[in-house]
Amino acid sequence: MSKRDEYIAKIKLQLDELNANIGAAETKLHAAKAEVREKYTAEVGKLQEQYKHAVASLDELKAAGEDSWEAMVAKVEKVRDALKHSYNYFKSQL
């Protein structure tokens, strides 16, 4: 497996884990009181949009040529880190 393939697999695993955590938080919201559920449902939606953006960035990285993919690593990591930060902040608010 090439360095590029290893990196893509690592980032995909991290994004999948964050998506599972977002899903678990959404499940917990269904059992929460109505006022809490309303407040945080929008936040979960924002997290899901960030996840979609992160996956799109990863797809761009996958499609990049061998000579340009390393230049895209910083963008993918920035998007992943933003999602992770947003999730951690959301989790701290629950």
C-alpha cells in the first residue's frame, strides 16, 4: 500500500469514527426533552454538513494525481480538524 493509500485510509477511518459519534449523539437527542432536542437538532445538522464537506475533500484528494495529492493534505486535515473541533464542542454542550 502506498503512502497515499495509507493516508487516505487513515483519514477515512477518522471521518467514519466522527460520523458514528455524530449519529450516536443524534440518537441520544431523540430521547431528550423537547426543548433540548430542538436546540441541538440544528447543531447535529451542521455537524452532518461538515462531515459531508470533509468527505468531499477526501474524495478530491483521492482523485488528485500522484504529483498533487500531497499539496491537498493540508486542506483535508484542516477540514477534518474543524469537524473534530465542532463535534467536541457540541459534545461538551450536552
